[in-house]
Amino acid sequence: MQLVLRIIVLLSLLAFIVAVHWIERDSLKDNHDGHVSFVDAIYFTMISATTTGYGDIVPVTDRSRLFDALIVTPLRIFFILILAGTAYTFVIKRTWNNWLMQQIQRKLTDHIVITGFGTTGSRAVEELMARGIDPKTIVVIDQDREALDCAEELGCAVLQGDATRDATMDAVRVEKASSLIVSAGRDDTTILICLTARHNAPDLPITVSIRARDNELPANAAGATTVINPTSFAGLLLAGSVHGTGIADYLSDLASADGRVQLSERTVGDEEAGQSLAEITTGLGVRILRKGRAIGFWEKEAKTLQPGDRIIEIVPTAS
């Protein structure tokens, strides 16, 4: 659209100059045959607008000379600037950006892809950085240029594009990513992004934000590994605050890296196999994830950790 707009501006200005030259053709002198035709007006316009002219057609009156000096000459500079800017925007800059993208893509592995940099997406990036994640390993996809500028200021790699398209997912090498966070702002868009990502990366952990409770099941069916409903979570905090402020505060503490404690998930170490969940020394174990099943710390299965188990524990933070 920028290219079309620039062409329209150039043609409009050229048409204006041609019209003036044709109307004022008696002010021009053709040294070749003495007659200024409409073709001569077009020819003189193109020559005078792009160069200083060849001298075969010249203005002979003060009015035509002033028009060429005060109107055509500045427009000639304007034309050069537009042409140079167009060459830079659509050739040089694009070639440079494509080369940079290729260099970034070659290094993309075990990165985190975030689609949507609104309130939720930006807060997720800030929390990841607070947890020690290098922003250079975070790739943000959004269609809003201003949102991407904010992500770039944080040090993230950005891509302006539609996350529902396979080409966009290929560009960020989603199949090499460690995880994907989808926060599109609309449930239907979120589910479509999830489908696209799952098609490109069958084993990728995908976390999605769903607003309507009825859409949680379709999101799971679309391939989401984790479905988070901010509205439902806010309801849980509100309900917990009825019996005192401590529960809501502690839940917020667990969810944020700025609190005194936080939840952590990791794989059982080789030296921990055979121990009970209560015997781990890295934190307070609260749950075991074993072959898709959640085992609480009070259940008998928690007395023996097995290789491949994942532990959810409460650990103290640096603060």
C-alpha cells in the first residue's frame, strides 16, 4: 500500500506539471520544429522533473521560468527523495531485514514463543524475565507495531505477523521452541493459533489464555497443554479472601517471582529416585506428576519418587 501510495503521489504531481505546461505551452519554445504539442509537454515535464533538461524545449517567458524554478525544481528534489526512500524501504531495508531474520532463525532453539503482547502477554514476558529468562530467548509475535516496539525495548526478538498462519510459525521455528504462550485476546483466535502451532510442533508445550469457560474444552481439544482462565482464577482469589486476606496474598506470592516463595516444577533427579516427596531438600514438595496423573503429598504413591516423575515444589526466592 505504501508503494501504491507513492506511485499515486508521483503520477499526480507529474499530471499537474503536464497540465500547467500544456496550458502555458505558448510560454515554451521547441527548438526542433517550433511547435509545442501535447507529447512535447509530457516530454518536457518528464525531462525537467527528473533532470535539468536537454535544451531542445525551453521556457521563454518570466512566468514559465518562475514556475520551473519555484515549482518544478523543488518537485525534482522531492521525486529523488521519494525514489531513494522507496529503494531503501522496499529493496535495501527489506533485504537487510531478511538477512537479519535468517541469522536470528538459525540461532532459534529452546526459545519461548509468545503470541500477543497485550496486557497478559507483556506481563508474562516481565514475569519470565524476573524468573531469570534471557529476553533474547523470547520471541514475540503480534500484528501491532507499537506492541512490538515495547517488546523490543525489553530485549525480545519480535515478528510482526499473523500467528494463525503456518508461515509465521515456520518463521519463528516453533518446532524448535521450548514452549508457546498464546494470549491473543479472543478465544477463537487463541484456539486457531493453538491448532496451527500443534500442527507444526506436535510435542510442543502450549499454554493458552481462555476467557470463556465454555471454550476451555475446545482449547484442550485444539492441543493446548495448559489452559488458564484469568476470570476463573480471579474468582478463586476473591473467594479465598472471604476467609481472610492471607490466602489470596499467599496465592499471589506463589504466582509471582517478586514474592518470598514461588512454585517450581522440575524433573526428579537420579539421586532422588526412591526417596519420598517429603525428603527432597530443594523445597517443599506438594505434588508429583506421574504419567499424566497428579499425586498429592499425602497419598501413598508420594512416598517413593520414580525416574521420570516431575515434582511441583514451593521454593524460596532470592527476595
